[in-house]
Amino acid sequence: MKRRSLMKAAALAATFGMTAGAVFAQEAEKKVIGVSIPSATHGFMGGLNWHAQDTIKRMGEAYPNIEFVLSTAPDAAKQVSDIEDMMATRNIDGLVVLPFESEPLTAPVAAVREAGKFVTVVDRGLSQEGIENLYVAGDNTAFGRVAGQYFREHLEPGSKIVVLRGIPTTLDNERVDAFQKALEGSEVEILDMQHGNWNRDDAFTVMQDYLSKYPEIDAVWAADDDMAVGVLEAISAANRQDEMWVVGGAGMKEIVKRIMDGDKQLPVNVTYPPALISSAIEMTVLNFMSNAPMTGRFIIGSQLITPENAQQFYYPESPF
Amino acid sequence: MKRLDLHTLGPIVALVALVILGALLNSSFLAPGNITNVLARSAFIGMIAVGMTFVITAGGLDLSVGSMAAFLAGLAIIAMNAVLPSVGENWGTILIGMGVAILGGLIAGYVNGALITKAKIEPFIVTLGTMGIFRSLVTWLADGGTLSLEYGLRTLYRPVYYGGIGWITWPIIAFAVVAIVGELMMRHSRFGRHVEAIGSNDRVAKYSAIDVGRVKLMTYLLLGLLVGLATVLYVPRLGSASGSTGVLWELEAIAAVIIGGTALKGGTGRVWGTVVGVLILSLIDNILNLADLVSPYLNGAIQGVIIVLAVVLQREKRTADER
């Protein structure tokens, strides 16, 4: 309902435009879409930033009367200011937002929605339900479960594994809980779970210490490809490559390439595509440009990348 | 005199206590492999912290070193990848990369130093600014992703981090040399005396015919050089650099300097204390990983408590001295 009245208002504004000058009458009404995402602080976000820019360029060419405002924020406070600025100075019609944190962003995004804008929330849900028109996200539970099932099926009973966790967040908890649940009842023992913060250097350090601490490790769930790179380096420095394999996550191109080449140390990977921002932006554009309904929840599944299907997950141009 | 010894011994006592604690908690703590790991990973922060000791002793501060290291690592990787086709896959290319890192470090240090001494801007503000600039530049160079060294070059360059004489790897050797030279410079060179003099009172130093601006500039140049050197040893470890490289290294370096007994307000510098401070910080991390003492969520809290405790112990002893 709100949206329809907004359309009316926009149509009215367009009529005013027409009376102001006949030239403008030819142009369809301009729509401005704000895109607010965290800045590229680690590999996954780098990929997400790249896909956001790429999609905006592509959509801008395909739909000349859609205009985009992209802002990247290093923290939640900056993101709130960005969104306020978009509302105050750019008069956006739609907002695509990947909240840095759920709590602090809930009220500002709710205000955007109350102003009658189309709101798309990506990946991290707000802490209150029903604010957004469209929710696009990866499936964190499946991300952990798919990895857990692979460990369960491919390890002998009595095997020992170590886990590297990300930055302490609900997202990380969901993944780890699902992973542990998938392993429940199997004879696979999780020796340790420490935070590698989705960072290569931190993961390297944590893995070195795991290797000093545990004489027997059969597999590592690195849960992220940046961390997997650090883990692999630590393993090869300790010369224990033949002893264990590593499963990362998110589908970084270098890792996918190694799976494609049949690397024994990296048997599989689990997707969590940074391109999910592209789905969100394109669906928001279509909301304005087509009659197809674009509201609801759109959950992108996590798939297992194996040497057989790796080709279709390989994007050589993306930085991630 | 005896009391003075006591307070300078503070950090060493803490270090010894940590070593004993580590050995009691896990038998693999004292294994050569673990010792190599801890010392080698301390080397980057360690070399930077030795440079930082001079900057802080002269009454300055540098917040940009972590970002600078990331930026230099990015530059070195880009340079090596760029000259690879013409120079080939050999040590020449790697030497060019090392040269870029060291020269870049000197230039970056000069920029910081010149803005502070010539444009007379507060060091905190200058380096807060350059911290943001270097961090953004490396993210921009990497297009938000990761800069990676070509595979062949990596294999060739790798032994610089992992190789060495027996279990004493090159980063450990470099760190030791930097620490010894730094200690000698601080204690026994004219430059060291001038640095301390400027830090305790720069006006008096100026009236004593010390070229205050030049000496201060030199401290930032020295720090830039050491950041470059740390980068040379960092790049072969993972062969990559990204926006998340070297995050918070500046604070670790500053914390190590202060734990080691250098005064944050300047005037007294203790290079060997800094080395002990760096080792304390790495050991805390290592012990927390090796022993499941607390929830990993609390690791940061434990580090915070130990840092504050180490400084509090010294402070109490220092006021006792003054009494």
C-alpha cells in the first residue's frame, strides 16, 4: 500500500516536471537506489564490494533511469550516518543494505521503511522482524551443516579435527552450531575451536599453535578461505601436509582453482557466494522496473564444491 | 641503586613467570618448534617496536606503522609481479621487491617525520592521517581483495621466513640483530643520548645545540626503515597482502614499548625492555592457544589485564624510587 502511494507521489512529481519543461516529459521517472555495505576489510567483503560495483555498473547501463548511490562503511556508526545522508540529500527510492551489525542498524533502517521506501536487507537480518520488503541472504546453517556432513562421511570413526572460528558474531555461531550438530553422534572428535577472525595471519598463528599442541590432527575445518590459506601455510611449514586435509569456505578463486586441479589437501569447499549482493541489487531494480513481485525472503543455498563441479564456481576476474 | 634494579627487572620477571606457566600447562610449550614459532612471529612487531622505542623516547608517536606495513607489503608484491617477466624468476626480482619495501619505508617515515618536524603538526594527528591513507591505499591497490605473489616467486622467497640456521630462522636472526644494534644505539651513541634529551625536555635540548628537528626526523626515518625490514620478512610468510594485513600492529608495538619500561611521555627509552615486552605479548597469545584456560571470547581481556598489570608493577616501583 505504502509503495503504491509512493509511486503516486513520484508520478505526481513527474507531472510537475512535465509542466516545468517539455524536455523532461520524454524521460521516464528517475529512481535512486542507495546501496550501503561494509567496506572491504577482508577477502569475502572485498569480493562482495567488487560484485556490488560490478552489478551497479551493469544495471546502470541496462536501466538508464535508475541511479545508484553506493557507500561503504568501516563500522556501524558510519553506516548509520551514510543511510541518514542518503535519505536527507539523495532522496532515495530504495535501499539495499548489508547491516554491519543488526542492533544499531535496526532503527535507522526502520525509519527508511517508514518513509515509504523499498528496503532490501542483505545477509545479516535486523533485530526486529517485518521491517524489510525483501531479505536476501546466504544460508549460514547450511554452510556449517554441509561442511559437517562432509567431515562425517569422509573421516574414520575416532578421527580428530580442529576448527577455526571467525569473528565472534551470531553468523559465526550459527555456522559452528550447525557444524557441531552435523557431527553429533559420529565418532569424530573436535579437539579445539579458536577464533582466527577470518584473517590469514591470525589463522596462521592459531594453526601453528594447534600443530604444536596436538600430535594427531586428521582434518581442519577452516570455515573460510582466507583462513584456509593461513592454515595451509602453517601445515606445510610444520611439514605435516600428508597428515590432514582442510575445508575452507566461501569459494575464493585460488582455492576453487586448487580443488579443480584435484589438490589432495583441499578436497572440497562450501559456497557462501559474495555475489549475493548482486541478487539483492538486481531484485531491487526489478521491483521498480517490472511488475514481478519482489518481496519476501530469498535464501541462497550453500553448495558443496567438488573437483567435478568446481568449474562453475570459478570467477577468475573477481578479486576473491 | 638496588631499587632501580628491581624496577627494571619487572618485565623480565613477568616474562619468566609466563614461560614457567606455559611449560607447566603444556609440555610442547618448550619444544623447539613452538619456540621458533613464537620468536618468528614476534619478529615483525618486534622490529617495528624497536623503532617505535626511539620515536616514543623522543616524545613522538607513530600510529601508522601497521597500515604502513600492509601498504609496503602490497607495493613489494606488485613490484615483484611487475618485474617478473623482464627480470625472471630469480633472486634479482626478490631483491627488487625488498628494495621497494625498504625504500618505501624510508619515504613513508620521511613523510611522517617531515610533517611533524617541518610542518609542526602533532605526531598523533599526522600519523592518524597517514594510518588511514596507507590502509586505504593498500585496499585500493588490491581492489578490495588480496594481492598475491606469483607462485614461482613465492616458492623461491619462502625460505626467507621459514629457513635459517637450524631452528633459528631468519626472522629471529634479523630481530636479534635489530634489537642488539638498537640497544647499542640507544645506550652508547650520540644519537641515542640526543633522543633521550629531546624526550625529557626539547627546549633544553635545543639550547644545548642539539638539532631537535633533525634528530626527531631521524627517529621516524629509522622506524620507517624497520617497518620496511619487517615487511621484507613478512611477505614470504603468506605471500600476500590485503586490507586486513597488519591491523592493530601499531597498538601492539606501542604496548610492547610501554610494557618494556619506556615512558610514553618520552625521556627514557629501553630497547631491551621493548624486546621483552614483545615476547610477553606473543607468549600470552601462544599460551592461551596452547592451554584451554578460558573461553576464547576472553582472550582479549586476559591480554588487557596482563598489559595493565605489567605497567602497574613498574609504576609502583618507580614511585617507590622517587620517594
